[in-house]
Amino acid sequence: MQVGKTVCGVAIAVAIVGSILWVSNRKWKSRQDGETGPSVVTEDIQAGIERHIEEQSRANNGYFELTINGKRHALKLVRVHTEYLANLGPRRHFACVDLADTKGDVYDVDFFLQGDPGAMTVTETTTHKLNGQPFYLWKQKWNKTWVRVPAKNASKDLLGVITSPDEFEFRYLVRIPALDSDARMWIPLPVSDSYQDIRMKTIKAPTDYRILEERSHGNQVIFFELTPRHGDRVVDIVYSVRRVQKGAYKADPAEARDHLGPEGLVPAGENFRMIAEEALAGKRGELVRARALYDHVIDRMRYMKHGPGWGKGDAVYACDAATGNCSDYHSYFIAVARAAGIPARFAVGAAVPSARNDGGISGYHCWAEFYAEGKWWPVDISEADKYTSLATYYFGHHPANRIEFTRGRDLVVEPGPVSGPINFLAYPVLEIGGKLARVKPTLSFKRTSG
């Protein structure tokens, strides 16, 4: 069995003398020339990198100092990517960390460490991304080692795109927190369509479930009623997925017109109309106008997951802050497109890495479609902004290596949350005693094609 761990979204299978033995999904042991080092778990690596950043910050007036392109930056810790922590071999480890500077720019930094639990030291520090845009990518060589390659002019597979059909198992695992009262939980249930074939292989859960129909957008939702005895248990779902690249496809104009109205966090308004009017000045033709708004969003927005407000798909926030994640990019695009009379709609799922064949997925990903010339046209504007060489591809395509969970916003199911319609459904919606509680699933995959 080939064993790998991820380096900021790319698996790393380091060729060392000897072998790396998988112990569990939380624990790794290393062996080289008969030597067995202390057992290392991801918490040990996280503690090691957090201790390093804390010690360096304490010595520099509360900031972690890092030289990037010859310039000294004062940074604050935003988060450790726990899904990418890795043991690379005997006393060799990897961590990926987000750090923000005083202007709000977020740097994704790779750290290599060595040593035993409680005594790890950093041996190498490199800046991987700025506001989601990579300076380099990882490529696997014939001998299973990984090397950095410049992001500029990289191949599509290194930039996250598979155009041929893709097949994989997809795992959606939720750990229910401790419960002090009855609770309810809603989880997306991906459905098959012309571009993805979804089959549930297994579902393990501490109690029975129901499948709810969300009729406005054709979604399905897995619904659990929980009691305190179900706390600290897991819901573990494995799907078999076959997906093909998505391009423009014909649709009913009457259906498209249903996607011109406002939604909770994608309101109509004079401001969006004025922005669209300015961006479209002198533009004629449906596709020309849509492309002008697509380019406008790329020019205006920065991919940055930092500060309050991002990640809700709030078009007003995105307009004002000009920053956010994929949900903010596409909500803003949908708002200005609708203001220009172009039907547009939202979908969310997960992007499956193209440069490796198994491992963790950092979180959800979302995208949009607009209607022009009698067809729905897929767009992925946040990815186009990260990888400018793919801006043309992502205007009219979604790659095969992804899975769609749900479509639309303001989802209504019965029974539904006390808080009202679901903004969009990617992560579980959990209500404990009628109050929302945050829970993030663990997403992973194993490719079965290629």
C-alpha cells in the first residue's frame, strides 16, 4: 500500500530508506534501517509548530517575523491546517500554517520540522501562497519524492483540473460533539445528474436517519434526530462517484428566469445595478456581457479567508470588503449578473485533488452557473483568480475532479432548522436544544480510476 500525507493540498509520499507504516488515521510510526522513533500523532506536530510560532512571536513584540521576497513581514497566526500535518519519516515532519500581516494579507507558509514530540525544531520555512494564490506547486517524481515547481505555466493537473472522466470514493465523516440536550442534524446527500453518478456505499451512524426532499432546487438531505447518548459519536458516509467534465448545456428559458430574483444573502439593489451597468458599458451580446462581469469579479476581489464576515456567501460583504472565499466570489457574481438581467445560480460541493490519488480534502468548494444563448454556462471565478492561466477554462467549464453536494440558497426542508432556511448546505447544520452549533466534517477521497 502506498502511503501519503498532504502538503497544502498535495500528497507527499517521501522516498526514504526503509518504510513509513500506517498505524491509524491519526497516528504514524516511522522506521529506517531498523530504527523505530517515538510514535508521533498529528497533535504532536501541531503542538510543535504552534510552540515555534509562539516563541518567535514572543521575541518579536507579539509578531512572527518572516522575510518574503526580501521584505520583512510581521505576522499573526490565523490557523494550522490540521488536515495537512504529516510525518515524513523518522523525526521528520511537515506543517502548513496560515499567517496574516497587519494589512490583512494571508500567507500560507510551509514548515518542515525535525525531532521528537515536545522537542521539534523548524529546519525550513517557505511561503507557499499569498491570499490563496500559489508561488509554487508540488509535483511527484518517478521515485515517489515530491519537488516544488513554479506555478507559472504549470500543467492543468497540477492546477487542479482533470478533463477526462474521474472516479473516486468520497468520504464524509462527522463527529457529533458532546450533547447536553436533544439535537437535530442536516447533512447534504449528493444526487446523480448528467455529470455525476453518485452511489452511497456505506453509512454508519449512531441512530436511524431520514432522507428529506428539498424541492426548490432538487436537493436531498440526510436528517438525524439525536439525544445526548449520541454525542461524541460519528456519522461516516462513503460514496462511489463517477464524474465527467461539465460544459455549457441547454436548458429551459422559463427555468432560467426563476434565477433572477434575490436571496437572503444575495439581495437585489441599486448598488449592484450600478456596478453591473458600469462594468457592461459598451458591451453587447449575452456571452460578452457575462464575461465582462466574470472579469470584473476577478479584478475586484482578492481570495482571502481572514477577518469577520467571509465564507457566508454574502454578496454585500463581498462587494464592500472585496475579499472572501469561493462562496463570496460567486455570490457577488450572481448578484451583479442578476442585476444585469442574466440568470445565475449557486452550487456547492468539494474539489477533489488532481495531483494525488487519495488523502484529505481541506473543505468545501462552491461555484456558479449563468444562463446565456439558451444554455447554462459553468464558471469557477475564485479558482480562475488563483490560477490566471485557467481563467479562460473556468469560463464555461467545471473539471471532472469534484463532487456537487447541493444547489441553490435558502434551502427549505421539512422538518427544518429553527433558525429558518439553510443558507447553503455543505457542512452539517446542527441544532442542539434549538440553537445552532458549529461542526466541520472531515472530507477525504481515494481515486479508483487511472
